[in-house]
Amino acid sequence: MQGELKQFSDDEIKIFTNAATFAEELVAEHYKISVSEWSRYKYDIKTMENLVDGEIIRGRFAQIIRYEGKKKDSLLGTASFDLYKICIQDSAVLNAVLENPGLNLFAFTLYIMTHELVHVVRFNRFMQSFEASDSERQAEEGRVHGTSREILADVAVDGMDDALAYFEKWGEKTDGLFDG
């Protein structure tokens, strides 16, 4: 099915939104991020319906793209900021859930969003440069997967064990299931 890409249905968007909200809470708790600090992290989450050319990729569940934001009517370069856009690839997510009967959409997308938000925190805290070499990106994926597993290990969510098991072999399956 090379041509048409699937999009989340309305019901799947609700499940994804709940998973994303829960992931924000878990990541904030893990990193001890207050509500006011979290609001300073500039990121947006979009699913296939709202992605444009260049934000849609095949073979990965998500990617983060860094854009330069600037306050309206500001001429100063110092007024610019990094805006991270988390681009969820609905089709890849839905295909994985369909092809792996043990996976459920909530637990699977909870893992994906936790993973992507860990990247956002690490970029914002300068724990990792967005502009990294391929080998450093691969090493960073390993660190982010480890942190994601740590955050989610004791979360009581149906299907979480299957989602964690799925991502346990991320490095063996591909050069990365995410692109951050």
C-alpha cells in the first residue's frame, strides 16, 4: 500500500489526544517541570490531517522539525525562538497497531508521545543539540528510548507491556523509528 496514507479517525484522534496529554504529565513529572516552566517549551503536535509537504515521511512513527519562531511585529533577532513541531505519522502508527495484535493504540501512542516529549525537553535544556551527526543522533535515540522506558515502566495502562516490548528492539529493526 505505497500510495494512500491513512489518517486517524475521530475516535482515534481522541485516543491519541488522551495519550499525548498523559505523556505530557509523565514527562513533566519525570523531569520535575513546573507548569510555568512547561509552558515555556515551545512545541506543537500535529497529526497527518494538519501536516504539510516535508512534514510527512514514510517508515517512521514521528519526526520533530525545528522551526524558528518570532514574536509578531518583532524586528530583533534576539526575539526569535525554537519551535519544535512533533509530526505524527498516522499511517505508520495505524499499520503497526494493525500488524501487531498485542498493541493497542493508547499504549502505543503514549510511548511515541513520551519519546517525542523527552526529545523536546532534552533540546530545550541543551542536553542534546538538534544539529547532531548521524552517529550522535543514533546514540541520542538510545538515550531517549531508555528514558522513555524508565518513565513508562511502572505505568498501569492496558497494553503498555506490549508497547514496551515492541520498542525494545528499535535499533535492530531499523535505523530509527523516530526522527528527532
